[in-house]
Amino acid sequence: MPVTLSHEELTAWIRLSLEPGVGPAQARNLLAAIGLPQEIYATSIGGLGKVLPQALARQLKQAPSDAVQATIARSLEWIAEPMHHVLTLADPAYPRSLLDTHDPPLLLYVNGNLHHLSRPSIAIVGARSASPGGADNASAFARHLAQQGWCIVSGLAQGIDAAAHDGALRAGPQAGGTVAVLGTGIDIVYPAANRDLAHRIAADGALVSEFPLGTRALRHQFPRRNRLVAGMSRGVLVVEAAKHSGSLITARLASEMGREVFAIPGSIHSPLSRGCHALIRQGAKLVESAEDIHEELGQPTFPATVTVLKPAASSGKKAGKPTLQQQQILDALGYDPVHLDTLQARTALDLPTLSTGLLQLELAELVFRQNDGCYQRR
């Protein structure tokens, strides 16, 4: 379950995500060095200047612009609706698969069932101008994999993406479901032709976006969307792709993250086969059926590996001595794995404060979070 934040806490998180010039890496450094966003905004310019350039430190001490305040107000209204969620980087419900990526978003806006974000996932991507056969393949693979328990992740684009989402939904409510990662704000469906599909996904899966509400479709945002598609998945299947298809970006990012890359071959005469054939030459696994993916990945079980969240490498700052509150958490942990609920009972800290303290300890590499939800000292 996600952490329930107060109005003030949520406002501070959203504001931090909207600060001009403060990206996720700098925000993570602030969280590690200072604490909750509320504490960040209460820190002096001198204190902020130890983590940020002076210009940004002064900016954080000024009132937010009218545009930022309007976006915060709009976001709070949106979150109040049923099945609408905002997951912070410190939230236990934040997808674990994203935490080991290079630059996880500070916030995720989610419309739908959060359970789908913790399911073992496979991404299916490909050409927007898919052939009928390619769309059929995407739908069939997605349906079969979803019936086996995999959650199908894609980008809600026309063509292969839409066919994959639809195939996963057709597998039924007891299947793995589907997650659509948007390149726009969570309140904007792009392309508009997929609006009905987006409503179906929100009802039986989840829509996810890292972008603030009201963010319209811009070309440079879609590689960022592709990064989340790859990061949320154990592997990426490319069904059809031209030589310069955007889905090849997703495949490259997946490979860089250590995910498996699969590709379906096609006719040597089809332009939509060239991207897949190039991936296969580069080492992607050729697949002809969903069973080929099962042979490589096995059944969709939760991984036994642990995820360690690290601060930005460029910060150049070492973690100092734990604060009194962090030491309280470490003492409560002991040296055995401890579930969050047990840790809260031992420390008597409220959940937002405990979650942020654990995040700071993870960033300092003093604690790691296991994929079963337990925390343990390093």
C-alpha cells in the first residue's frame, strides 16, 4: 500500500518535482542530505548551498511561481479522485524495478490498480504503423504472456503498443494485466484515438506517467517514456520496427539496464523487419513463440535479488554520520530482515517519516530493501 501523505507533505513533494533546474538526481541528493521535501524547503540558503548551486538554493527559498502553484493545486484535485495515486521515490509502493535504474523519477502519477506495478513485467513494443500481421502477433504474444501471469508494459502508441495492451486485456481479469507508460501528463491521452483503450487500461490495469499534469505530447519526452517502459520490465520484446524506430531506443535502454531483449524476425523484404533483424544481429534473442520467452525468463516469479538505490554519482559527496532518527531506525532494524510494518511498530515513527529515513539510509548504502518488502542492514 502507498504511504498516506498529508496535504503539506504532498504539496512539498510535488513542488520539488516541479522546481526548474532541479532534476531527479539533484532531488535525490537533497533527500539524502536533508530529508523530507518539507525539511528541504525549511533549510537555510547556506544549508541548501552545500548540496545545490547558490542560484538554485536561493530559488528554493522563494515562493513558487503562479504556474507552479496552479499545477500543484490541479495535481491535488486530481489525486483526490478514486484510483488516482502519486508515488514518491520514498514510497514502499514505488516500483522496485525502477529503483536500480540510472535516474528514477521523483514522482509517478498512477491511474489504476497499483498492484500491477509490482507484478513481473514484460514490455512489448514496436512500430506505430504496424502491419496487420505484426499487430496480430503483438496481441497474441501479449495475451499468452498475460495468461501466464506476466504484466504487459507498453507505451500506448498506435500500432504494436495498442495491440499489446489490447491482447493483455483480452486475457481476462485474472491474468497479469497491462501497464501503459505515457509520454504526456497522466490526464492527457496521446494519441487521442487510444482514449477508449486508455479507459480500459485504467479500469483493469494502470496508466503511469512521470510528467506533471497538463504536459502535452512533445517529441523529446518519448525517449524518457521509453526509459520507464524498459526499466519496469524484465525483458523487452520488439515485434516490428523500422531501421530508425523509436522502439529500438527502448531495446537499447533495456540492454543497458541488463534486461533481456527479444525480437521477432520478419520478411527480408519488409522495412518493418529491418529494426528487428538489426537487434538480432546485435545479440537480441530471436523468438517465434511466447514459449521462447518462457524458456529464457522462466515463469513470472518475483526476483530474489535486492535493489539498492544509490545517490547520483556526480554529487561528489559522501554520507556523513547517521542522524539520531536514522540511528533509531538502524537500531530497530538490528541485523535481520525486517518488514516495514514491524519497523514502524518498533520505531513508533509515522510512515512518511520512516519511509524517508529508510530512503536516506538506502542512499547512504547503509540499508537495502529486499524485493519481498523487508529492509536489512548492509
